[in-house]
Amino acid sequence: MISFISKLSESKLQIRVPISTVKAGFPSPAGDYEEPPISLDKILIKNPNATFILKISGDSMIDAGIRTGDLILVDCSLFPRNKDIVVAVLDNEFTVKFYQKDKTGIYLAPANDSYPVIDISNFSDSCIWGVVSCVIRQTR
């Protein structure tokens, strides 16, 4: 199950970057050096008018590193390629799976052996809604 969160619009979120790398030893004498701010919008979102945030519920993509509570950025302007992680609509329900296309049809494959591969031709109404471009997980 996926919860619809929000359509993204162009925002101006910028994060200050104190240094470009972090050493795990003694502090660097260049510790006060600061690079120009980076924009997460520009790094993560290529098509703001076609990008949505969805919240994941379930464990069918756990082996791909997508867990319950994670947020995914979905770009609806991208055409899916084999092995892309996509959001599909099957009989009016959203699902996130790997996209697989071959001579016999289009399939949606989970990243958890407890779930079957889905042949989308078995559904009366189906479409690939968008391609997952980013997974966001809070660690705390």
C-alpha cells in the first residue's frame, strides 16, 4: 500500500555544506571552509511538475531497501526501463515494484520472495504511473 503525500512544486530548499568530505580521524584544519549551498530540489528532482512524494506501507520491496515509512519520489514523466522501480496502478490500487518487460508481456516483480510476480495483463485496468527516482528514509 502506498499513501499519497504531495505533489512537488518548485521550492528553494538549500542546505549548507561545510566540507565536501568527512574524515573519521583528527579534525581537518580546513574545518571552517564552507562550500556554496546545495539545492536538494536540483539534485533529486528533475521534473518538479511531474514529481510526487508517496509514503510506503508494506514489505514487498524490502530487499530493494524500501521499507514501511519510507518516502519515495516518483517522476511521472519518465518512461520505465527494465529493472526500474515503478509505481503502478492496478485496478485503482497503487503498488511499487520492479518493472520487467519481455516478449510475453509486462510484469511487476517484488523484492521479497514472499510475494508473487504480477502479470499486469491479469488486471482489467492497469498503468505504469511513474518511475521511482529516490527513496528517503529517516534514521531517527
